[in-house]
Amino acid sequence: MRPRVAAAPPGVVPAPRASKVELRLSCRHLLDRDPLTKSDPSVVLLLQSQSQWVQVDRTEVVRSSLHPVFSKVFTLDYYFEEVQKLRFEVYDTRGPGSLGLQDDDFLGGMECTLGQVGALSPREESCQLGSPAGCVGWEYPVCCVDSAHFATVTPAPGAGRRWGQIVAQKKMTRALLLKFGRNAGKSTITVIAEDISGNNGYVELSFRARKLDDKDLFSKSDPFLELYRVNDDQSKQLVYRTEVVKNNLSPVWEPFKVTLSNLCSCEETRPLKCLVWDYDSRGKHDFIGEFSTTFEEMQKAFGEDQAQWECVNAKYKQKKRHYKNSGVVVLADLKFYRVHSFLDYIMGGCQIHFTVAIDFTASNGDPRNSCSLHYINPFQPNEYLQALVAVGEICQDYDSDKRFSALGFGARIPPKYEVGEPGDQNPTPCTCWGIQGVVEAYQNCLPRVQLYGPTNVAPIISKVARMAAAEEHTGEASQYYILLVLTDGVVTDMADTREAIVRASHLPMSIIIVGVGNADFTDMQTLDGDDGVLRSPRGEPALRDIVQFVPFRELKSASPAALAKCVLAEVPRQLVEYYSYKELPPRGVSPHTQEAGPPERAGQPGARPVSVSSTLEVP
């Protein structure tokens, strides 16, 4: 039996960027906030964006432990030219269903920077170490985390804070502080960083065991398995921790996915250790046994149908004369996933087809009035034009023929001034040459249509979806569709729009919605899958998160580049995710032999990488 090679399913595709960093966390000597048991800690990762702290992700909860080692791995894009400020906050989680932070006890925090030391501004260099008042918003000591190095922060005598020499230790331990700079006892947090640039592989592993030792007096053991990577200094790094299988001496654990970098640092001969424990709700787990292997050995043994190892308890082996083992662990399945990057597809000839749909409803105001959102100011482009140009100028670099579709909705069109179908709002042909052609078509049609209503977006999505559906039947990664919807209010046909988005999530397309003006766009956030999986009115979930909603007013003062970066942030991941799910490699790349279709998501801590952001770029 050979290890199976397949395309990665949705949810396990890393955002395509040149450089990526994985962060792994552990803590020591945490404060104990629980009167009867120990704290149940988890760590929240926040990223500073436009002077605001935004939550990126959260680790799993480690029950009843003051020295937790977290299996969840944070994957961040690393920008050499930017200073990326991170904050780690440790909380004692109150209950099994606790997702918010308001009910959790704060155990301490630490701030650091991910990026180039030389990019620090003079203002940052003047901040005093351990003096939160030195920089607005900084509450914890600051250090620098590079993708492969860490900078030790040391205050220079008679001067402000300065960065010390960068050493290639890749590991940093800092004290946790409570708010206002107070020490959280002896609490520390350790961050281990690793550059995973160039890695394009995932492994799905599935383990089971048989005849494990029974550690419980009145019932059977509750086993779980931990997989560790052995580092060069012989220290062990937790790669994955399975779920607990209750009351079972022959457990079958759920499959899980890890990157090759996380599993073995992309070195197939690197030693791995598997430890099996009997779960204890108080955190005092009973050791059952362990075994050592390598990823190379796993592949060979699995290929020969001999992937099993004796689980040995060294203490029992020394004390018991006829001791053989404490059970056997079997590698039930091994699959390797090839993940191609965004640029792999673009350089393979995949074209980005750009369509823009503009809101011509009456709520925008009379275009002849300077207060109208559609007012054409010869000295200052309106918000519609600013968003259109910022996004379109980047997308046009990925379309060889530069022919864009320009659609409109919500207007009465001549000669009868009836509300037409999407695409009829512009009396000129809806296919335009380049972004300048779209701008000219928009400006030409404004005096010729009557702004009316309603704000129906579902027909627009369905129109582009029909083009994407035709592309899907080609069986090649040749054309991907981006729909930019510019609107000044909440859509009228919300139920139909949700239905159209769910259907479109199965097609090669992404949807970007930019809210123009000062309307309340709260309901529009439901279309963006960032807060959960979008569902149709019938309850059908979207296959992928394909919608990005951005209120223009939040980026009104930003540069066009910043606007485009924010608006297009999720497109590279969405494109790679779609073609990976369809098992379509870049054009010109021979597909690998498939022995199985894409499996379901593992859904386990540490299995799904988190991307903060990535930018659509010119290859």
C-alpha cells in the first residue's frame, strides 16, 4: 500500500505568500485562578492593524495545567518591509463552551514584533523597556520575533530602548505581565518561530491502537496520543495531540493534518516520538507507553502494510521480567497533499476575470448634486471611482485581454425608464477595455439613467456565476472570476443573495463587496464568512468562504495600495483553495495519481493553519 497523494481540501490551504512563519507556544508557572482545580489556559493571538488590536486566532484549551504546551500552530505571513506587532494574551477559560474573553480570567500578556528590526521607526526606538507609557497602547514588554531569529531587547545605559544582537536561537521566553506592567508572578510564555517558506506539503495521519494497558480501576483507560518532533538540541516539540477516546483499550483516533514543516521540519529522517496517555480530568494523566519513528519510516512501513509499533513503558520494561509491551499503535492511514501556491496558478496561465457591479439606486442621491455619492468631481474622484480603480488596477494585471465586464443595478434605463436586468443599466456595451474603459462607461451612463431601486445583488452574483460555471466544465485551472460589488446600502434581497453566494462557493469565483457612504452595514457582515460559515436560507453551508466585505469609510483616508491590499487580501487563498479542492494543478503541471478524493476537514487543533493576510501581487 502506497501513501496516497491528493489535493488539499478547503480549509487546509495556506495563503500564498513568499515567506511564512509558524509560531508554537507554551507557558510555565501560570497563575492559578481556580479555587478547586488548576487553571484551564488558552492563548489569544492579536495583530495590530491601524492602531487597533484585532484577534487573529486562539489556541485550544489545556485543562487543569499551569505549564501548558499548546498543539495549535499559528501561521503568519511575514512581510520583510513591515513592522507587524503581535500580542499574546493568556486566559483561564471558564467553561467548555467559552468562546469570548469577557468571562475568562486574564493570566498575563506579552507583546512582540514579527518582522525586520531595521524597519523600526525612531518613535519605537525611543520607547523605554518595560515602560508602557513610552508608547501608546503598549502594556507589555516588547521584543522582536524574526522568521528565523529573535532579537533580545536590552536597555542601553543613558538611552532609550535599543535592539540587541540577533541570534539564531529561534526561541524566546518572556515574562507575562498583567495590565499596567505588573508581573504575573513567575509566569512566562515561550514562543518558537520557524520559517516555512517553500514548503508546499501536508500530511494526513490516522492512528489506532490495540490492547493498551488498563490504567483505571473501575473502567478502561481513556487513551489519547501525542506526536512530538525531536529538535536538533534533543528537545521535544509537540506536533499534535489527539482527542480522548473514552473507556477503550483499542481506540481509533480521528485523522489529523499537519504541515511537513511542523511534522519533521521537512526532514523525513528527523526522529519523531509518539506518547500514549490515559486521560485524567485533573491533568494528572497516566503514562501508557511510547515509541520512536521517522516520517521516512512511516512511509516505508505503510507502503509495506507493516505500519505498527510496540508501545513501550520503560519503567515496566525494567521491572517486569516478561514484559513485552503496553499495547500496539497502528498507522491506519497516511496521505500526502500537494499544495500549489497562488503564483503557481498565475504563472501557469490562470487568468483573473474581473467584473464590477455598481449600485444605481436612488439612495445615492442625484448625481448632479455635490452631496451625491455618484457626483463627478473633476478634481476628486468619488468613492465609487476610488474603490473601482484601486481594486481594478491590480486585477487587470492578471487578465491578458484586459476586457472587463461592467454591470449596474437599481436604475431605470431609457427609453422607457423601466428597471432592467443586471447589465442593462449601462447603455454602452458591458465589456470594457481595461479599468479606464470601465471608468468611462460609468461616467457616460450616469446622465442617461434614472437612479431608482431596489438594491438586488443576487441577480448580479448569478450572472457571474453562470460564466464561472462554464469555466468549471473545462477541467483546467485557466480562469478565475472576481466580482466587485459597489453599493451604498444593505441589499434588499438578502435571502436570495445568501442562496446565490452558497451556490457560487462551488465555482471558481470570489466576491468583494465594498460599502460606499455612511450607511449602517452591520447586516452585510453576515455575508462575510469570517464569523462563521455562511448558510443559505435552506440551511445549506457554503463550501468555501468567498466573500470579503469592506466598508469604504474605514479606509477612506488610506492610500489606494492599502485599500487594494485590504480588499483583495483573501483572493489568493480562495483561488488556491478552490483548485485544490477540485484537484486541479496549475496548467502545465502533470496531476499526481489520485487514490482517494479529498477528505473532510480534520477540525482538530493544530491541523488548520491560520493566515493573517496576503496580497494579490504582480508575479
